[in-house]
Amino acid sequence: MKKLLSFLALQTIVILSLQAQPVSNYSYKLDNGITVKTEHCWSQVWVQQSYAALTVNDKTPLAVNIRTLGDLISGSTFKLLNAGKEIKVQGAATGTYDLKLIFKLSGKPGTVSFVIGNIIIKPKTKTSVSVTLYDYQILIGETPATFKGLASFETQVSRFKSSTIQDLYFGIPSFYAKGKHDKPIPPDQSTNKTSGSIKPGTYDLLISIGISGQTHNIWLENFTMKPDIKYKISTNLNAGGISYTGVNKDVNVMKLYPAGTADKQSGTPAPNKNIEIISYENIKVANCCSPGTYDVLLSLKNGSKYEWRKNIIIQTGTKTNIK
């Protein structure tokens, strides 16, 4: 099993920027005061900027096209910024700007926002900015009940919204004092590894999800838990699934690489630990996978032989079969 590599770096949120469009100030907040932060997760923002001639009657030199993967937002707005101040898009002068995007969450009320830099408006040119957002959806249900003054909690993980089982993935909760992440606070009662009860208070809650040797950490900071309330905390990974459905019984491991890796490799197919994204040993089930395009290296007879499957597309909410 392999750990995430550099492009899934160890940071609060993983950002991929294309065409020199830096992404900064990523914020994921719920209206109830909870701030969501992630470590070692698949969350990404893709940005691409392109240009075309501005037609005579078009007075708007900027177009923003927004796409989100899976269930996360219900609407979006954007602001064009010059030195931190909003300006009107229509009639915007030639220059370099920042673009702030604000997304309204579709689940628990809240927002995701970030700033894209280096937006260039040229003379007599239409600038088109395409933005794709991928992140986990956090849903928190609250139900009154009797817990002798304690707050009850339960976590659940789904590969995508309509998934009805946890697919063997679990969110392991750990509670910390607000702003202090050095020592976890044990629950007052533990029903199992994903549920129990704890004293009312405001915590920073860490949810750890193991996926094929990787640990995805989701922090729900400033989480206020009230007495005699059951909190059901669901994480929708907005992911896809991948499994081996071929007839070759010698295949025992699937290794995923960035698309194009197979064509760059010369000679006999072989693994490359430096760029391997993730690997799966339980190949017959729908393994959870980040949306994207991959080259898949099949290991036969415990690595005595390898075969490539090129340009395999993983989409949110669907299962991809490798043969």
C-alpha cells in the first residue's frame, strides 16, 4: 500500500493549479460555526484560463465557468478584485486581477470560498476561466434524545451520496480541546469505534478515514456539542469506485498512476514508487478512488509480471471495471 505523493501533499487542502493560476485562501465553513479543514485528502481545485477575440457588442471581457464534482454546492458567485477591491466585470480595463469565488453548500448551510490569482484581461480579448471544484461533503444531523446530559455522536462514511453502505470505510472520531491538538479527549462512553457519548462542550473533532493504506484526516473545528443531542456526522467522499472484473486469476494488485505514465515508460511494464498514487490489494470490490484519469498497472503473480491499462476514467458516483 502506498501513501499519497507530492500532488496530494501534506497540507490543509490539496490545490492543483493549471496555467499559472494560483489558488489561495481556501475556506470551508458551516453556518453553525464549524470550520472544515482537511489533511492528506483528495480535495482539489483545477483552474484553466483561455482567451478569444472579444466581439464588437460584448462589453464583458471575462467569463467564468464553474463545475463541481459530486454533491457539494447549490450555487455560486464570483467577484473580480483589483488590489483587494471589487470592480465591475463589465468594462473591466486591461490588467491582472484576482477572482474570488463563493460557493453555497448544498448540505449543512455554509460556504466554500477561495481566491484565484493571475487573471489576465487583455485588450479586445475575452478571458474565459474554467474552475472545477472537488471536495468532501460534510453533513451533520442533530436529533434530541436522552443521554443523561451527555452529547451522543455517530460517524458514517459513504463513497458518494447515493451509496447505501459504508464500503468498509469508517470515520474514526477523536475529540480535542478547541485549538489544542496535542492530546485527544476520550469519550465518556464508547459504543463502538465510530459512536459514543461525550460531555457537552466545544471541541475540535478529527475524523480519520482509512482508504487502502492512506489516512484522510478531516477536522471539524469549533464543533459545539449540546447535552441530550445525538449528532450524526456523515462524510460523503464524492468519490468513484474501481475494481478488477477480468478473468485472469493471476492479477492480485492494482496500482494507479497519472495518465500518460504508461506511454512515458520504456521497456517492460514495471512499478515506479516515486509517482504511484495509490494501490489496491482487494481488487474485486469497488475500491474508493478520487475522480480523474489514470493509467492502471496490474500486478500478476505477486509482481512477477505487470500489465498496463491506459487512460482509465474514474467519475464521482460510478464504478469503473478494469479487465
